[in-house]
Amino acid sequence: MTSTTARPGRVAKLPPRERILDAAEELFQNEGIRQVSVQAIADRAETTKMAIYRHFTTKDALVAEWLRIVAAGYQDAFDRAETDHPGQPREQILALARFIADGLPAISHRGCPFINSLAELPDRSHPARQVIDQHKARQAGRLTGMCAEAGLPDPEQTAAEITFVLEGAQVSTQNGSIEHAGERLLKFVEGILDRHPLDAP
């Protein structure tokens, strides 16, 4: 789910649940989770609070569902990398790096939704935190699997190094501390991969 510059016309065409999620995404990203009330989401979605609670039992449930959608977008990137580069683990990993690099301009304006949410939701029992934890574990597992398929001597360590680079680029872009973060991200990941041959025999 992505935001759009032509919201008024689009909102009228979306089913109620999708209108609510669309509005929540825009408001949570631009204003933060805690700052946004259920009434503000209802107003933005052109619906009522009662309608929101018919679809989502609590605001926390709505936040969690929004983050599930964000997480699904990242998992789709893994799927595309594997589909576009079958049997080529190096290219799969670089495709993931390009996916993150291409998304950095949006992060510079709005911030990473996971980083922003973690800052606002310190309680690890919060349903949205559980969504994030599950997503991060799944992502680490898939990246480690790619490194293993590539025949790297320590797949878990290499996956951790790549994750540091990918997430570090997002944080650096969000706080404006590094210029040309996307280009540097790709060079760092290539450097990690070039330490060992990546094509398994």
C-alpha cells in the first residue's frame, strides 16, 4: 500500500477497510502513531470512528495491520529477487540492496516506518512490536538462507553485516547525516559479497 497525491478521487473508490488503512498509513507516516487519533483517521478516510472499530477492534490493532502491510512489501522484495535471479544468490542479495537504496528518497522525507514505530512503541508486548519482531526474524532468516546458498563460510555473520548496512543506510538517510547513501549502500554490500565467491558450485 502506498500513498498517492490524488487522494480525494482515490478515497471515494476504495472499500471502507482499505480507505481506513490508506488514511492510517498517511497519518502515521507523516505525524506519528501517538499523535494521530482515531477521529483523525476517520476524518481522513471519510468515515466514522464506529466504522473503524467495526474493522479494527482497537487503534493498536490498526497500527499492527498497517505494519503487516509494510512488512509484506519487504517480503515481496525477497520474492522478486529470487524470481528475477533464480540460482544467483549474489544477484538476489544485490537486488535487495537496490530495493532499499531505491526507497531511501522516501525515507528522507517520511522516515522508515519500522524505525519510527519502534521509537514510539517501547512496550515489546504491543501487537505492532510483535509484528516488527516477526518481520525482522523472517527477514534475517531469508537473508541468511541466501548467504548459505551462496556457499559463504559464515552465512549468519554475513547476513548480519549486510543487515547493518541496509538498516544503517536507512537511519543515516532519515537523519540526513550521510550524502549519497544509496550509492554507498550498494558499494558496501558489494564489498561484503566480494570477500568470497558467491556462486555455489
